Amino acid sequence: MSRRLALVAVIVSAACFGTLGVLASLAYRQGMQPLPLLAWRFALVSVLMGAYQALKDPAALIAGAKDWWRYAALSITGYGAASVCYFFALKHASASIVAVLLYTYPAIVAALSAAFLHERLTGARVGAIALTVAGCAFVVQAFSPGARAEVAGIVLGLGAGLGYAVFNVLSYRWLPGRSRLVLMTYTFAVSAVAIGALCVLTGTDLSPAGWSPAAWGLLAAIVAVPTVAAVLLYLGGIRRLGASQAAIVSTTEPLFTIAFAAAVLGERLTASQAIGAALVLAGVALAEMRGSGAPPDELASV
């Protein structure tokens, strides 16, 4: 893959990731609920990615007991938790706002690394945290009728950012050098089981028997576009671009979400919210610059 093609792959990956909030919002309009939607999404994706990995290198799928408990912890405290927060946040805030709040995660990674891993709090990290905090203040304080948000949506959106930051830090520390595709396959599989169990415990109907054809179509789109295609395109692009540049390019994801939400859902950010989104993205780019301490090659969405 040429460098130019790799750049296109990462941009298209960001666009694919950017459809998630819009597709989930449309699924809710079809009567689908967050937990069953997530459980089926993760179950189907883990099967598809596992099959793809088995065709490429089946030996890479072999995992020992130590890796299994780490995959479980990464899912329950990190990626799975972030996804639950993200999907429930969409019930209380617009897709645009939730996408911006999710992207607080690089600044949270920097803060967690400094607080718990004793990594140096560089000027780039301080700047990234300051820009992100300022951006979020703009985003959550100025609402318009087209960009609705509630306190629950704000808290859950930030919770998604925190969960994803935890996943980044722990996967980088616990499973260095592991295939990202294998890591995501097992993380998705454990998340499917955990969220399915949560459905049972909360009495949420997990059966898709009553779903409409439109609901099935939206589930298929969520599996195909912002999950499988987005992950594979990103992993393909990162090999040629390098982790740092790919991570910075992928920060265009919230811009795609904002554009798709405006076109499909009729959402609009106010001028001050747009300024806030720009500040958050600037903070992300600063946090992802080489040497700023962010994990080198994590995926950019839930």
C-alpha cells in the first residue's frame, strides 16, 4: 500500500467510525435498545474478525489463561464499558456532542499516565488537557434545539472517554506487541458475553425476534461500516503511515459525525459548540503528537 493510499484508508476509516452515532440513533428510532444492540454488534463482529484472522494467521488466535483475563478486564473496565456509556449517551444527547465528548480520551490518557504510571507531564500533555477541558466547557454549556443534551448525556459521554482511555492505557501496558486485530476480536467477544449477561440480569429482552427489517439493516450497517470496515482500514493504513500520523489523521472522526448528524438527523451545533469541538480536536492532535505519551496505535472509536 502506498503512503497516499494509506492516508486515504485512515481518512475513510475515520468517516466509517463517524457513522456510529448516527446509525445507533436511527436504530433507537426503530425501537432498539442500547444493550441488545451492543451485544449483537459485538457478537457478530467478533465472529467476522475471528474468521478473518483465522484465514490470515490462525496461530495468532491462540491465547493463554493470562491473556484471557486481561482481555476480560480490558473489555469490562475499558472498551465494553466505554461502548455502554457511548450508546446510552446517545439517548440523552445529540450524536455530535457525544462524539466530541468521547474524544476527551487522549487528554484523559495523558492525565492517567501522569497520575498512575509516573510518566512525565510534558508541555504537550498539559496543553492537550487544557484545550480539551476548555473545548468541553464550550460544548456542554451552549445548547441549541438542534443539538440537545442532558446532564446524563454529558456524564455518559465523558464516561465513554474515560473508559476508552482506560482501555488504551491497559492494552498498551498489558499486551504490548500483540496483534491489534486479535486484541479487538477477543475484546469484542468478551464484551458480547458481558453485555448479554447484563441484559439477563436487568431483564432486558435480548432476543432480536421482534426486530423490524429496518432494525436488522441498521444492525448490519453498524457491524459492517463503523466496526469491521473502520477497524480493518485503520489497521491497514497504520502500517504505512505510522502510528503517530495515523492517530492524528483519525481525529477527523468527530467532524464526520457532526456532518453526518447534520445531514441525516438534522442536528446542528451552535457557533460556541463548534468552537468547543475545534478546541477538543486541537487537544487530541497535540496529545497524539510523537513524544506526548499517548499510546501509539490504538483505534479511535467505540
